[in-house]
Amino acid sequence: MMGRRIEQWSLFYQFRLDERVPKDHLLRRIDRFATAALADIHDRLEPYYSEIGRPSVDPELMIRMLIVGYCYGLRSERRLAQEVELHLAYRWFCRLDLEDKVPHHSTFSENRLHRFRESDVFRHIFERIVATCMTAGLVKGEGFAVDASVMEANASRYHGKAPDEIVWAEPDRQTRAVKEYLAALEAEVEPNPDRKPPKVISPSDPCSAWTAKANKRVQFGYGLNYLIDIENAVIVDVEPTPARTYDEVEATKTMLARTEQRFHLKPKRLAADTAYGTGRFLGWLVGSGIAPHIPVRDASERDEEPSPVTTFAGTSVGVSMSVRTIRCCTPLALCMMELCYAIALPNSTVMAVRLR
């Protein structure tokens, strides 16, 4: 006999949210680490709240919702609020009961631009998680790797202009991004001779960089720089910059210095791709006692005769068409020219032969 459901709703329900979330759910595994990282969040943010007035939205709730959005790729805060409203596991992780109200999406941007930014609470949480990984023995600290990924800026790639062609609006009509850009220009005592001025900037987000790194399509973007411990691929530091190679290299110096200051970690070696293989940066690493495992950037013209192309620690690197002679005077310097690889010992000459 075929069954048929009768649409008759119960007046009372016996329901526990914890019982509806599977024991092996991802958020259950994250929750114990998030609980430890957010243990002192209220004490950290208390100076940034008024002592009078109505109670605000719990900052721990907002940060837990942002963790959910990061883990499940919910970049829109409006969409994030809708998903937490509907998803039982998200509610459980955010400590929301069935009848609890989800914060309005505008609450996130307001707090991120003010309280969260002024208190630097996100870096505080990040460093607590890194410290937990160190306690668990997941961070060895001997070898680091660095790389950057590009995030597209909220700026149209069709409206870029040269810096001297832009007429900025009155101060009371300027956006936050424009105010910060102009304030940085005024605070700059003298321009850095090593940094080339941008040829094109965005009038709406002038701090972003004109780049084609992400998907070979020219756009305005930012670089997300990661410093990773290679033992278990744990990110130990992160630094946002405009998507320019010069800024990414300088961010690496900042992250290495900050990691040594905060966690007393100084790597013996650093691995990176060709973008970081400038003579100046390699020399800085060697002077800091860090062995660079970085391909040397070859910016020379390809001639038949060998020619000196890169100076590293006072020694030239010669290039020929098929066989390349590389002399390195630094311990275990990892050198690469296109598809030629060689690990050179101190003061040794090696022959790197093209692999194809």
C-alpha cells in the first residue's frame, strides 16, 4: 500500500541542534581550534566599544561567520548571512539557536573598517592559531617558502588613468580608498628610487596595481603574500600588497622580520619562484644568514656568446645557448636558468645542461 504524508504540523518539537550536525563534519573539527583562538576576543575588543548604550552584535559571532564564509567560499557578506540563516551546521558553529537572529550583512563592513581594523584583531587570531600549530609540533621553522596570489580589486579595468591625469574630488567626497592613498603620498618624505611609479592607476581604488598575473587578463588587483613553513605547509605569516613584484619582494622581508620577532623563528633557507630571484633580494637573504633556494632571474638578451647577466654576491652568471656555466659563492645556492637546474656548493663551478 502506498504511503501518503499528511501535512499536519506539530505544535511542539523536541529538537537539539547539536544532534543534527554529523560528528565528522568539517566545522566540528575546526570548532575546537576556533574556540581556543577566540578565547580572549572580548577582552581584546572591549576598549573599542562604548560603556553605555544598547548591547552590540557579539564580535565572536561575526568572526565565526567570517570563518564559515572563508571555509565555504562565501565571499559576499549578504550571501553569507543568508546561508547562516538556512544552514543548521553553520548555526551550530556560530552558536546560534534556531530562533536567534542572524546579524545584518552591513554589520560586517562597519566593524571590519573600524573596530576590527583598529584593533588588528584578525592578525591576533591568526597568530594565536600559528602558536597553537607550533605547540603541536607542526611548525619546524628551518625552511620557509614564499609566494603570492592575486586578488582582483573592486575596480573597473576599463577606467585606468595616468596618475597626473586624475583630478581628485573634494576631501568630503573622497572614498576611503582615495583618502588613504593621498594620505600615504603626503606622508612619503622622498620617493623610493628603487620603486617605479605606476603608469596607470584606478581612480576608485588607487592603491591597487595594474597587473596581468592572475589569469593573463589585465586588471587591477592586490597580492596576497604567504610565508609558509615547508614541514607541514603551515602558513606562518601573511601580508597584503599591491600586485607588483617589487612590493611582493619587500613584503617577504617584512614577513621574515615579523615572524622572527613574534615567534622567534628564523629559517635556514627560503624557497621561492623566479619573481624573487633578483640579485638585490638574494644578497639580502645571504646577508641575513638565509640560504636562498630561488631561481635567478634572467633578464638578459639571448645571445650566442656567453655574457654576464646577473651579479650575485660579486660574481657574474654567464649564459650560453645550450650549456650554462654558473658560479656561486654562497652556501647551497639553488640556481636555475629556464629549465637548467644546479645546486652549487661554496666557490664551485658547475655545468648546468638544458633539460630539453
